[in-house]
Amino acid sequence: MAFLPRPGGRLEVVLGRMPAPIFAGLAMLTLITEEGALADGAVLVATLGALIASPKRSLAICLVGGIVGFAIGTLIF
Amino acid sequence: MFGTLYGTAAQPLVGTPLTIASSMFIFSGALQFALIGLLSAGAGAPALLLTAGTLNLRHVVMGAVLRPRIGGSRLRRAGLAFTLLDETFGFAVAAPEEAGAERTLFVSGIVCYIAWQIGTVVGVLGAGLSGVEKLADAVFPVLFIGLASLAATTGTLVLRAVAAAALTAAVALFLPDIRSLAPVIAGVLVALPGSADASEAREGDRA
């Protein structure tokens, strides 16, 4: 960020495509433990809640979906 | 929460001054937890330095993604780079135009920095958070899904995001040594195919 020149052309286009995939990758990474196992059940249900809310394209609604999912997951697991 | 967990884990290993100093000067949760893990396993300086370099490689790509949104002198950008975390990167990319990526990166970075320092000190003082660890684990996937939904403004970007999630899972499962780089590797790979038409990226920028 400090040393790179401001990108242009195809590089800028490709860089502009990266945020959503990187966030999706980060979300996935948090669901897999370092031992290669899946995260706790309540965490998975919270994630499902956020995914269900994601078409609304609102961070607040995703957080609400996640909280509701976590509450349900805690009851189940 | 994570600062407290770090303080609790690090203090018995490296002592109070180094625990607090590491949070003040490194300010990277993933790296600090990794360093503590390596130290507890008896790793030496080369392993610690290699881990630090590898873990922070992803910030090169994140910095490149943010670069078109960040102006000013090299010194100013270097200062802002200190606040670049996975989370602040997300907030900066998703920031509405009027808020500005720079200001969002700076403000969210300062808030995270202060919270991390307070959390570390609380952990060093012996506070336990075992009751809310599970909730803390749920915060990040939910946050990143929310940020992905903001950034995925077109059907193509949604498909790229889904592909990146699948690729990340594959790397995390089959190449666990480079799992911390998996999201960035996947992000780069799925962003490359396609034309150089800027409309898709510009729509993404409006997220």
C-alpha cells in the first residue's frame, strides 16, 4: 500500500474483483480449524443464518441473521 | 475478546512486558497467536521470522486492492498500512464513497488497536473469557459473510466468491501449512479469469 504505484488497466479490474472472493475465503477459513475439522455446531448455524440474510446485502442484517443463527445453534448443540 | 485470550495465553510464556509490547508493536492477532504457539513448541528465531513473513504476505495483496482507494504521500500510506487488518480491510473496501476508504481504514484501525491493547491488558491481569469463546468464534464468519455480500454486487462476483470459498476450503484441508494464505490465493485465482471490462469491478467498488 505504501510502495505500490496506483494500478491501472487490467490490473485495476482484477484487483476490483478480489474483495468479495477474499471475504468469502476468510469466512470459510474461520469455519475450518487448524486440525482440519469443522467449527462448532453453533458457529456453523450462525454462519448459515448470515448466509440466509446475505442476499439483502446489508452488514447489519447479516449480523442479525448470525445472532439468530447462533442462538438457535446454541439451543440445538 | 481475542486480545484478552491472547493476553491470557501469552503472559505465562513471555511475561507481562513482552506480552503488552507485542500487542503494541506487532498488532496482528493471527501472527501473535501463531508466535505464541511456536514459542510454546520451542521454535527458534528462524521459524518465528518465516512464520511472520508468510502470515503477512496476504497484506501485500490486500494493500494492492486498497491502493486505488488510498492517496497521499508514501509516508502517510505507510502509516495507514499499520492499521491494515483483515477486518479493517473489509470495512475500508465496503465503505461508502462519502465515508472514504482512507478514513474508514484509519478509524476502524484505531478502534481495533485500542480494543486489542485493552483486551491484552485484561488478559494479562488474569481475566478469563471461557463463557464467550464460542460467540467470539462465530463473530468472524458472520462478519466476513456480511462484507462479502456487500462486495458481491453482481452475479459474476457472487460466483467468484463461492469459488473462492471452495478453493479456500481445499487449501485449508489439503495444504494446512499455507492455510493462512488460502483466502488470498483463492481470491487472486478466481479474480484472474474474465475480460478486462471494468464494469464488473466498478460495480464491486460501489459496495
